[in-house]
Amino acid sequence: MAAPCGRMASRPLFRFLSRFSGICVGHTGIRHFSRASVSRTTAKSETEGERGGSPWTLMAAVCLQRLPVISADYNPMEQRFKDMLHQIELEKSVLSDHELRLLEEAERMSRKQAGDYDSDKEDDVDQEILLAQDMEDTWEQKLKSFQPAPRVRADVDKDLSSPERCLADSLVLLTEQQVGGEKMWLLPQTQWQEGETLRQTAERALASLPAGFKVTFLGNAPCGVYKYKLPKAIRTESCVGTKVFFFKAILTDSPPPKPEKALFLWLKKNELEKYLKPAYMLKVGNFILDL
């Protein structure tokens, strides 16, 4: 009885599979493309290729920063916190070797001044001793003759073209460039050339400056972009406007002497607004860190 039951169960399954295969063959769901549509698409792409590249002029600019050389002054809250830590360290600290030596020598001097002093009990009585107090006096004389460099130099800080100004702040380099018929202060920039990356264009922008700066670029990707359109009077189909891609770099060595005819400005972030256009400053201010 098992074999007939097996044949009866397999017949409905065979019929179901036959109907399903018929439906799949009749409605394959495959879309047939004609040669005419492919030809039209190829002709359209060839036409777009003949028109040329992007109507935007590409440029690369460098945000070159000189990082702080000295530590910044403490604000009132930082000063109070520093004093608190110093007091805690003083209360929990132990005496140093020099302080223990001072106490030991003070005790020895007090024994010498006493009437019952016995020099035979001293182990180093025949040795010439340099007292810790004498060492402190020598250190005090050296400290008085030491003159630290001034933190604020009014004559240098007022010279905006000097990279040695405002040593406690981060400075950004601006150069005077000819844009159209107008001279403007901008980050060092130059136009992209065929066959080079934007990073290489940014490096060429710095290399074209009269002063040879030793810098380190922070990555190969731009940190910002500024786009502007040309006036309608001079705008064409092949040149709509300009896109400027910004790259960040830091000064890794002391800059060389400034050339006489070079127009450079080293400015703090809060000073950039006086020299940059508002729309340009809005883009640049997003990636400049006021360290």
C-alpha cells in the first residue's frame, strides 16, 4: 500500500511544478533592449565628452599655520586651579634629599655651638664640606644673573608680516594675490593643472612663494571648499565660476628671512576678518583651530 500512496502524492506535486514552469516560461520578466536605444545612449555620451570638462575652474589653497611657540598666559580660573594643585602637592609631599641635608647640617651646627660638643664623634670632621646653604647661595647668584626672554615684544607683535609675532598664539599665513582686476588678501592658492592631484597643486602654491617654507601637510583630502560664480557679464558656458579646495599644513621649522618685496601677513584667527571677504571668511573659519 505504500507504493500507490507515493504515486498519488507525487502527481499533484508534478502538476504544480508543471504549471509554475509554464508561468515562468511565459512571463520571464526579462526586458529586451533594442540596438537603437544603445546607439542613442552612446551617441549622447560621445557628445557630452566632446563638450569638454567641468565649467568650473579648480584651484587649491593652503591654510599654513604656525603653531604656538610658548605656552599661553593663565586665565583667572586656570591660575586658581594651578595654585590649588600646588598647595595639595606641597601638603602631601615629603622632604627632598636637599631639604634633609639642610636639616642635618642645621642640627650639626647646633651641636657645635653647644658646650658638650665632641668632634671625635663626627665621621667627616677632617673632610672639607660644601654646605647645602652654600650651594643655595650659589644658585641664588646664578638666578639673579639669568634674564629670561620677554613673553611680549611690542615692536615684533605689531609687525604683521613677521612670523615671530604673538608666540603664544597660532598664526595663519595670508598672501596678496591678483584676482581679476583687484588685489586681495587670500590663503596661498594656484590653479589646478591637468595630470596633478589637488594635493600637488597645493604644494605648488606654497613652492611658488618667494620664501621657502618647510611644512607638513595634514592629509591628502581637502578640509574645506569655497565656490563662487563669475559675474553674468563675463560668465560663459565653459567657465561658470571657481571652486577653491583648501588643504591644511603646519610650519615645521623656523621660517627663513622675509623677502623685501614679498607681501605676507601672519595673523591670528580673530584678525582675519579685517582682511578676508565675509563669504570667504565663513568657509575658512570652519577649519582654522584657534589653539
